[in-house]
Amino acid sequence: MVRVEKIKTKKGKRVLVDRAPKTVENDKKTLFCRGTKTNEIINHAMMDLYDMKKPLTTKMDKHNPYHLFEDETPIVRAGAKFDTSMFVLGCNSKKKPNCLTFGRTFDGQLLDMAELRIIAYQSASNFEVCISLFSISNTR
């Protein structure tokens, strides 16, 4: 049986309230990290995804020796450290060229993963941005 003591400080009460279940949950944060080797295609694809989800992201800039299909504990630990529930891992190897691995974690456990291979990639910066505002004309 777990022994629960009374919280004596206001900060402790705030922490417990933040961790408690809510009727409307907070937005999910995503951890972007690079594997042992990445190339330019993977870096640009991850940056485009990072820019789309910008305020709810954490990015690890250095290369990390994460091999998800062998051992998932390092990425789960990193997700708990940065308080993220989703992750994107980019890697490039001879057997798995240009792979992005998407995954979800919950309560310190890995729920599921999906591995996608990039074959033909066009960066978002390659497209011409055409923003046209509706002009209101006085036709009366």
C-alpha cells in the first residue's frame, strides 16, 4: 500500500492538480530527435514537421544512439524527461534509408510506432506561397 502524506506547500498542491486527470486533456507535445545517422532529406523533413507543430514541440539537436526496434527505453525516458507523449525519430542506414519513426507513449510505456520511408521528398520551402486575401469591392 502506498503511503500518502498531506501536502504542506502550495507548490506541491499545484503539482498534484497539474498531474490529476482532466475532463479536457492538454495538447500533446512531440519530441523530435535524430538517430545515429541522418542525411539532408531527413533533416529537412523533420524541420518541416517541426515547423508545422511548432509551439508544442521539443527538439533534440544532437545525434542520439536510439535503436527503437531493439530497445525503446531511452526514447521513453527522454519523453518522460521532456514531458512529451509523442516522438519522431529520423534515421538513415543501409537497411533502412530515409526513415521517420513516429510513436506514442503513455504512462512510461510505448504504445505504438509507425515507420515511414521517404522516397521522393519536396521541402515546404520549394513551393511558392500564394496568399490572396478576398478583396471586398464596392459593386453597388
